Amino acid sequence: MTTAVLTTPLFEMPRLGDLIGKLPITDPTWAFFIVLAIILLAPMALNRLRIPHLVGMILAGVLIGPHGLNLLARDNSFELFGQVGIYYIMFLAGLEMDLAGLKQNRLNGMIFGTLTSLIPFLFGLAAGLWFLHYSMAASLLLACIFASHTLVAYPIVGRYGLTRNRSVTVSVAATMVALLFALLILAGLAGTILGEANWLFWVWFAVKFGLFIAVLFFVFPRIIRWFFKKHSEPVMQFIFVLGMMFLAGATAEACGLEGILGAFLAGLVFNRFIPRSTPLMNRVEFVGNAVFIPYFLIGVGMLVNLGPLFDTREAPVVVLVMVVAGTLSKYLAAVFSRRLIGMSRHEGLMMFGLSEAHAAGALAMVMVGTHLYVAEGVPLMNNAVLDGVVVMILLTCIISSIATDQAARLLKIHEEKAVDVKEQHPQNDDEKILVPINETDKIDMLVQTAILMRNQELNRGLICLNVVNDDDPTGILRRHSKDCLQQAEHLCVAADVKVQTQSRLAVNFVNGVIHAFHENDASEILIGLHRKQKPSDSLLGRFAQGLIEGLDRQIIIVNFLIPANTFRKIVVAVPERAQYESGFTRWVERLSRFALETGCRIEFHAAEETAELIRAYINHYHPLVRDEYAPFDPDVSLEALASEMHNDHLFVLVTARHGSVSYERRMAKMQYELNKHFLGKNLMIVYPEQGGETSNLPTFSSPTAQPLANPSFVNRWLSKWMSKIG
């Protein structure tokens, strides 16, 4: 009996030599490798030439596309990934936008949005009618293309860390105004050609748009808050964010708008739920900048066909008119807006760079023109116009990238020169946060809180500590320590935060933490609230109480029942004379950063003199914090404050150690009252630093007299009684 021998292998990897003769390459392995090689090598090659790598992605797409070397076909994968890429650009623009800055600059955004829509629209209409001799309908469509723009160069802004710059905020707001303006004109034009543009059409359009906005800003936040409270797994959160972004885009398209508008508005909704320094934000930015956005840029380049430019004499004229009119109109809009708003030349260049590029919106509009027929068999715009618009997209994207990169460099240099490190108190901070961890279910809460409070500009790492009892014959505690520190390290690495992990043997927890605190020259400690083992246990527990008594530096104790990014409001109770403690500026600085990162309103209940100094500090160093102030009443109990707290509010109690300037006798009952009224609520307890020199904050508003000691209860009662009758 003979045995058959297989002469053909079951699977044979295609060789590159075989593929070269079969262009375009259709094998997904080689196709994806070529795209990844472009994404990797384009920045490396162009950085030496000081050319933005976004330009390299587009030019590489021209080279390998069907109208270049024909290495790759612009198949469904490029359309899919490209769609995700442009959504990502718009989503990140909304996600990273400074909402407080947007509120302050909303009028400036409207001014620039109006000018960068109206001036290019008039230029486009004139160019279509007088230079290119198009019909009125075709000229109106060309004007819509000129009026809109796409934030193709936005990743450059993120790379320079200027997403919260005033000119960037104004430009992003203007982008939405321009896009909405162009879409409304386009909808009216399409309705007129199709014979649908009557009053009923506009009423129905307004109803759909109103429902879309209502769902996005009232329903989406509730879904997002619910999901983040219930699910903390990183992959699930990332997929949820991506899904909601596409749901917003699809809903916008169903309402007759562009999906990129929905993606941007979804970014605005997610803005306060995804703080900048969290692992989730890092993952969202990483995936977009590494894969999806480059795919979109390469796909744009693959659309460009330079062949028609050399076939006829009219084609170069069409492209020249489009590029010159589009660029000049956007430049004039930026110049006029800069002067009206009162911005510098560098900021004006940034506004021009971000508003110059025509990409997704322009391409969608010209495709609408090719599918609208003014007569049987006669499209509103033919393929020659499509080719001209695509070449215009290429050139405007290149101009936009170069202008934005140059403006970002100049603004960054200007910012560094303007910052006097010696005069800025937060920059002189000796920040080095020590985070003792032991309970695995509290590690996420502690590390995330420390990340939100840290000064990103100082870029100092965290110190995560686990204290192991030296009486551990089985080694169980050491293995538990290793697991805890690995979990903390993983969170810090995901958020791109430096971390130093330490496992320490000690006789007891308090001594181990205190010794580690001094050895690492830490500035403060962040710990979790004690988990009571029996009803007789105190609220803080003996470990926290030992640290409070053994250290005079700042100690923050937290107990969050929901993720920090789902808080809506922070309520802070501040004792009288808190400004005379040496650690006053430190806890104000930490709470300001925490409120800024989470996007929460923060309400201080403080005496008038203390509140004025807090307000002065925040206005000077953190003007974007949404701070509010309520009058301080010593007779108001914690029970009354607890009754006003919701489950998505955070209560912060600033207290003091016995014998300090701001200590009051009623603080002795603090643990009892907190245990009674705040056990089921989000809580943070702050023990300010009370050693060393007194705070230098009163230089903002120098008080006339400073108490040298804590007045007695009788003196305070007499003072209050005399003030009432006097």
C-alpha cells in the first residue's frame, strides 16, 4: 500500500518578490506592515527636516496610493480606519478642551467662528462665479467647502501640550461654528435641488437637531456616570468610550448632520469624566495617535490624483484658485479675529493653522455635489472638481500642519520665557507624595487620587509603600506586599506617571511609614480611611491616629464610594484661622488641582478672611477652577452639611491637630460626628502641615492682626455676643 506524499505545503507565506509583480498588494499582512512602516519611519525622517510628521503621512499616502506607485489600494480598511481617525481627531479636540477656558472665551470663539465662516464663504462664492464660471448652486457648494475646516493639525497641539491655550480653545470652538454654518447652507442647497426645502423641512430639521442636543447633553452624561460607577475594568471603559463616540456620530448623521460634529460633542460630554492625567485618557490618546489618526492621514493622501493637473490647462487653474482663495480667506479671518479679540501674532498664527485644513468636511460636501443632479445625467459637480478639491485638501493640510507646528513652537517658547519659576509658589513646591497601600480594593482609589493631585509640570513621581510586619514566617504578607505594589505600579505606568515602589519590614505600620517618610524626604501622606473591624473602633483607626500624632506634615485621608471622575461637586469645610497654619497653601493647592482635573465645582465654607485668601490664591494660580464660597457659621453642625450632600458629592473636612493655631475644642468630637453622619458618603479629611514657618499666603491680602494663640471658648463666645449687641 502506497502513501501519498504532500508536495504542496498547507500554508505558504507570500514572498515580497512575488507580491511586487501583483500590485496593488492585497495581502493583509504585507499591507498592514507597509502602513505601520510609514507610521514609524515618517516622523523619524521628517523630524530632521523640521517638517511636521502629519505632512509625511499625507505625502506617503500620495506615494503608495492608487495614483502613485499603486502599492496599496484604498479599500474598505482605509475607509473604516480613516473614519475612526477623523472621529478621533474631533473627539480628542472636545475631550481635551478647557471647558472653563471655553466658557471664558465663548464670545471670542463666536467672533472667530463667524469670520472664519463668512469670509471664506464669500471668497468661495466669488471664486466659483467669477473665476471658475460655475453655476450659482455649484458656487454655493464650493463656498460651503471653503467655510468649513477640519482640525487635522490638532495632534500637533497635543504634542506640545498646548490644548488649553487660549488660541487653541477659540479655534476649536470656531471649528464647530464653521462646520455647523456650512452644514446648514449645504442642507438648504440640497433641499432646494431636491425640491424639499420648504418650511416643513426646516422645522423637522430643527426638531431633529434639538432632540440630538438634548440626548447628547442630558441622557449621555447619566449613562456615562452610571457605567463608570459600575465598571472599572480598563478594557471595558475604553470600549465604552469608543462606542459612545460612534453612537454620537451615527446619531448626528441620522439627524442630517456630519458625524464629526457628533464625535466632537461627545468629546465635550466625556470631558469632565476623563481627567487628563488618568490611565483611561492615556489609553484613548495612545490608540488614536498610534493607529487611527495616521491611518486617516494616509488615506487622505491616497485620494490625491495629480494626473489631471497635467492633462488640461484648466485643471491647474482650478486648483490654484481653490488653494489661493481658501488659504487667503482663512488667513484674513484669523488676522481680523486676532485684532478684534486682542491676541498676539503667535496666537493668530495658531488660529490660522488650525482653521486652514480642509479634509473630512470638504470631502463629504464635494461627494454630496457629485450625487446631486441639477438635470438628468448632469451632476452638480463633476469628477474634475472632485480631483481639484482633493488636491486642495492635500495642499491645505500641508500648509495647516506647517503653520500650526511653527505657532506651537513660538507659543511654547513664549510660555517658558513668561513663567518665572521663582515667583510661582506651586513651582517651588517640595511635592513628593507618599502613598501607603495595603488593602487591594483601595489601591485604585489612592493612586488615582494622588495622580489627580500631583503637579504635572513638576513631573515628580509617587512613592507607593507597603509595610510588612517582620513577624511573617510563612511569607504570605510579603507576597501580598508584592501584589499590592505591582497593582499600584501598573496604574502609574498606564497613566504615564513615574513611581517608586517600596516594601518595608517594620515592627508596626506607624513606625514603618514614619521612617519611610523621613528617608524619602516626602512632603505629605495620602492614606485610605480605616476599615472598622468592630463597632467600638474609632473612625480613623489607630494607624492613622498614630501618623497624625507622629508627624507634623500634611496627611490626607480619603474614602470614595464612587470613582473620582464621577463627582459633580466638592464641599470643603474650613476652620477659622486656617490661613495661619504653615501648610495652608499646600492643601489649597492639592484641592485646586483635584477640582481642576475632575472638572468639579468646589464650594468652600470658610470665614470671610480665610475665604478671601483662598479666592486670591485660586484666582492667581488656578483661575480655571470653578470655585464658590459660602459664609462660615461656627454653629452649623456636620449633620446639617451631611443632609445637603448627594451621593455624587465629595465632602472635604479640613481639620487641625491639638494645640495648633486653628484647633477648636469641637474638633475633639469630629470622629464621632463623621462616623455618625458621613460613613455612607464620599469623604476626605485633611490634616494640614503644622510645623515650620507660617504660610506666606496672607501677602495677597495682609490682615491687620494675626492671633498668636488659640483663644479660649469664653473669649470667643464673648466676642461673638458683643458683636451681636454692638
